[in-house]
Amino acid sequence: MNKIYPSASDALRDLLKDGQTLAVGGFGLCGIPEALIAAVKDIGVQNLTAISNNAGVDGFGLGILLESRQVKKMIASYVGENKEFERQFLAGELQLEFTPQGTLAEKLRAGGCGIPAFFTKTGVGTLVAEGKDIREFDGENYVLERSLISDVSLVKAWKADRSGNLVYRYTARNFNPVVAMAGKVTVAEVEEIVENGELDPDQIHTPGIYVSRLVLNAHPEKRIEQRTLTETKV
């Protein structure tokens, strides 16, 4: 089975439909599938629900899908770097399911494991728990959280073999493994593809069973969300 596609658009064109749920890996701008997000914009699907730790920034990452008005709902933990997100949300143009970061990670992991729901103490007594089932265990209250499964998951890895086994690099690992698990179909954007058998099995972070398609992006932009430089005095 050949999992390698010649471009991000080729890998996504027959998968994407209006109204789907997309899960997207990354943390801020670290470890985001840049080429795949751009392809979603170019393909032009509408009314998407996007699951992501964040909404990117204006003009980059998921921010480009907000600007093109392709996202109707965000399920996210942090949205503070995107002014267009703020504008749409305050204007009632964008739905938001605000989710604590650890809960979001577990919702994705549980979805990938076939666990439909779980109880957590996080969010009890706050807006996060409104309308949800609350149960008491050992004298403590817990809120029931439904797991997440996406129609299509988009992830970014450093290296893959032809079978789709993935290796992430440093902090770019972040949400990508659980996003890959939660997808009915997962497409991975990678910087290098090697032959089967070249990856150390002990170093594989996401097994190829979770990955349906691969796209090579050898030279991603890798923007830095916030960069502060110290002037060097000579």
C-alpha cells in the first residue's frame, strides 16, 4: 500500500467535504502541518469544525482558515494570539467549545482508544462544566467529558517511513500523537521519508497503523510565534 502522495492537495482533495470535523496537531505554531492547512484553504471546503490546541495566528496556521471563513466552530484550549478569531467570536460569527488543555488532550487520546467518555475534576464548578453530567466519587465531584473523533486528522512529523510510522522532533511532538490517534483518516506532513526498516522501532512515536497518507514537505517555514532578541553589545 502506497501512503505517499505527491502534494498536500492530492492527499486531501478526495477526503475533504463541507461540514467535516478536522483535528489539527501543533502547539502555537510549533509542529503545525503548514502545507496541509494551506491545502484545506485552497480546496475550499466550508462549515468546518476544527479541533486544535490553538487557532494559529493571523495569516498563518489555522488563522488562514478563519480569515477565509471556512471554520464555523473551534474546539480549542488557547486562542489568545488570533485577532480575527477574537473578532469573529465576539461578533457571534464563530462557535467556540473552550476546553482545558489537559482535558482536550485526553478527549483526543480517549477517542483514539475507543473510549467514548471519561470523568475528570478539571472544570468542575466553572463554565466548562455547564450542562454536563456531574458525579461524585470518593467524596469528590467529577465532570463527564465526551471523547473526540475527527473525520480527518492533520499532523506534522519530522520523519516517516513508507509505512507511515512517525517520529516527531523535540517539542513539535506536542498534540500531534493524540491528534493522529483520533482521526478516522490521518494525513501526516513530514520533512523526510525513509525506507521501511530504517527507523529504530523504539524511537517511533506514532505507529503507521494510525496514518493513512503521507506528504513530504522538506522545507517548512516553521514560524516562531513570539520571538524576543537581546541586543549584543560589542
